[in-house]
Amino acid sequence: MTARTAPPAPTDRALTPSRTAATAARVLRQLHHDPRTIALLLIVPVAMITLLRYVFDGAPGKFDATGASLLGIFPLITMFLVTSIATLRERTSGTLERLLALPLGKGDLIAGYALAFGAVAVVQSALATAVSIWLLGLDVIGSPWLLLLVALLDALLGTALGLFVSAFAASEFQAVQFMPAVIFPQLLLCGLFIPRDRMHPALETISNALPMSYAVDGMNEVLHHSDPTGAFLRDIAVVAGTALLVLCLGAITLRRRTP
């Protein structure tokens, strides 16, 4: 008789759209019952952009110069925080271990989270972009749709980074502690405060390797050019490629539970 082959372990199964969609639906249901997280994701970026507009009320043109950049940075930061904490909470509560005991692979789980938070990122980016342009008077030469595209990719990058770093945290406090290590250096070196080509050569080299630098550059390309440029296409390709790479790393490093 021919020996029967054991079925593959759940974590070894191929990515399946139905399982990914089910995971995304579950995450969205959880978010629906968490108004504080929804407020953080949707209201805080708009509030920060609005605050910035009136901070620069006495300096015409200054809001245009920095508002577009921050329109991409704020979604990245909020998505990073929410995703890292939510994923860690799943693991520490044992939910993740129970899910991975089902016919659900790590790829399904990561893709489901990315899909769910990606849907939220669409709403977040659209809301922040609409308020900035049509209510706060952000003046951009390029298409608002391109601005929305960069903001969305930045939010997806924040989601990917949050999923990745959650594997290395043992508590929600530790997840928040990753923000100074992962986000703040990029914030300082992305060209928001001073053009990157005017930095110390060593810092400029480091900034060229950080994805947030390309997020800010992409926003500035839309700010100053009416049509997509080669630099703009390069910038969004780097941001999207980094997000995809980090999501793959997140699937590899994802643990069932926290020791």
C-alpha cells in the first residue's frame, strides 16, 4: 500500500484569496468596534494638518512647502503605531496562535492585515488629501490624485513596518518604543527640515537608503510638477517596493505567540 502523505502545515500553505479576505474582514470588524483607533487613524492626521495650516497662517506659502510632505508622513506614522500594537495584541492574547492552528498560513494573515489596513489607508489618505486641498487651500501644481497615491503608499508602508516590528516586541509598550528607532531617524533625515543635498555627506547617504525620504520627494514632485516625472515614478516605486519587501519579511518573522 502507498503511504499517505501528511497534509502541509497551515503555515506552509499557499496564499489563498478566500482566507486572506476572511482575515481582512475580521480585522475590519474589530476596528469597527474600536472608536478610539478609528479616531487615531482618520481624525488625527486631519487635525495635525489643520493645526499646521494655522501655525503657518502668518507665513504665506510655508504651508504649501511643508504641508504636502506631512500629508504623507502623518499617515505613515499613524498606520505604523496602530498596526504594530494591533498585531502584538493578537499575539499576546493567544488569538494569533489559535488562528495559525487553522488552515491559515502566515502569508494569509499578513496579507489580510495589509488588505484591511490598506482599505483604512484609502479612507485616511482620501480624507486628509481632500481636507488639505479643498478646505485648507494647499496649493499643488500636480494632480490631487497623484498626491493621494503617494499618501496611500506611505500609509501602506507604515502598515508594513508596523507588522514587521511587532514580531520583535514583547508588549505594547515595547511596540511604541520602536517608533523612536524606526520612525524618528527617517523623520529627521527625510528632507522635511532641510534639503537632503545640504546635509552632511554621511547623513545624506543614510537618507538615500530610507523609504520616508522617497515619500517626501514624491510629494514634492507633485507639488512642483504638473505631470508625473521620472523622479516621481522612481519615488513611488521605491516606497511601494519597500512596503512589499517589509511585508514579506513580516511574514517570515511572524511568531505565533509572545514567550
